[in-house]
Amino acid sequence: MQGVSPLDPFSPQAQAISALFWFVMVVAGVILLVVTGLVVYIVIRFRHREGRAPSTREGNTALEITWTAIPLLIVGAIFVLTVRTMHTVQPPAGDRTPDVRVVAHQWWWEVHYPSGVTTANEIHVPVGRTLLFRLTSADVVHDFWVPQLARKMDAIPGHPNDFWMKVEKPGVYHGTCAEYCGVGHALMRILVVAQTPKEFEAWEQAQLTPHPPPATAEARQGRQLLEQLTCANCHTVRGSSASGRVGPDLTHLADRRTLASGAAENTHDQLTQWLKDPNSIKPGSHMPNLQLSDARVKALVAYLEE
Ligand code: CUA
């Protein structure tokens, strides 16, 4: 996994936050040094000595003005820079249509695009465009955080929150839920896949393309199982009759890098294990263990991998 430090930013939004952090860090560091230095100096210089009485002098207007004015100036500067950063990171969205809508669930992310594409956990974005994200939650409060790309933002049921992101360099950026939301909190990962606008459009087109019917007998059986078993109550697979809206849309599951919101790599073995016993991969997952026979798991995997 690449670094995920907010101090290694790849968007103007994250850069503004990082710059403000460093400014405050340096100012606070200088204050720490000055105060510590003065305390050490005073302790040594004015320590107790035989026959010396402490000074009783009080009131020094010049000194009092100075030590009021300096903190005031520092806090004022931090205030002005903070307002400027907020303006860069979070300008009002007005009535602009969001470019990406994200709905947080226990414990995964549902992602919608204006083109009609619906996916989960892996958010594709074009580089060089300022994108408006609109975030909400289907159950409890979550928090969307991709440290290198954008500010943290709470996902609150019934209260959409907006934030902006302009990714400057193609790549895969990691994030996670940053608000404790239950058993699966730590395995509620986010992947942002930033692509050139051309690659992004190709991805979007591929996502919109319906599936051809399953190619093998095993995959056909898999589709039938998915439609007949309880899978279809929770999941949607466009091109089948499954249209549930509780769990992630699985239409293009095979194209995703991870399973269960980053809990496992999307490999044949992990997908098999996931269907056999979801809790072994992600404790607390709302995906039930359907006690599927090995043959059924194999058929479902064959279908999902197409
Ligand atoms: Cu969702 Cu923590």
C-alpha cells in the first residue's frame, strides 16, 4: 500500500490543509522553544540563594502590552489563514449537481455517478477536474476520509454533506471510514482510482455496458442461484433479475480490486472464501453465511467473475 499521509497531498484541497498544518506546526514549535527556554533560564537565573530576598516589583506596562499583543497577532494570523484554507477547500456548492454521490453503509460505500453508473468502494475519478462529492449515510454516522485528496467529512443520515476534490495525478489513493461506526469500522476502506479523463470515460462506458449472458454452463447456474437464493434480495446485478438495494451493486464486481470494502483482495480464492463464510473475512459483516455447498459457491464465483 502506498503512503496515506495527509502531509503528502495530491489535490489543491489537501495541499491547502497540509500548508495550514505546517504553518501552525512551525509557529507552535517556535512558541514551545521560546517558552521552554525562558522557563529554564528563569529557573537557573533566579534560583534560591542564601541571603537574597525575592523581588517585590510589580506592574510593567510595556511588558504586559507585549505579551498580550504577540499572542493576539499569532492567533489573528492563524484565523485569517484558516478562513482562506476553508475557502479553498470548501467553497459553497450552490445548485451544482454533484459529480459523485456517496452513501455510507455499515460497512461499505455506495457510489453513484450522474451517468447512471453505480458501484461500491472503488471510486473512479478523472484527474484535473474539480469534482463535487455529496455524502450521506444509510444507517449510522460514518466519516469519509481520503487523506491525500480531501478533507474529512461526516456521512450523516438525512443530512447530505458536500466536499470538493481535484486529483492532480493518476494513481490509486487509499482512504477509510474515520468515525467509529460498529464492528466493521476498521474494514470500511475506500479506494480512489484517479485516471486520465479518457481512461475515466472508458471505465464509465464499460460500467454502463450490460453484461452479455453467462458464457459457461457453470456461470449460467451461478446466475440462476443468485436470482433464486437470498442474494437477489440484497444485491443488484444488471442483466439478471437481482435488484436488491441493501448490499453493493455487483454488476461489475469482477473489475474491482477488493472485496467487502477493502477487507480482502478480489481474487478467486478470496471470493470463494467470502461466499462460504463472510465473517471469516470481515467480522460483523451483514452479509449472511448462507451455508452454501461447495458446488454452489463455485457456480456463483464463476458467474461473478465474468
Ligand atoms: Cu463507517 Cu466507521
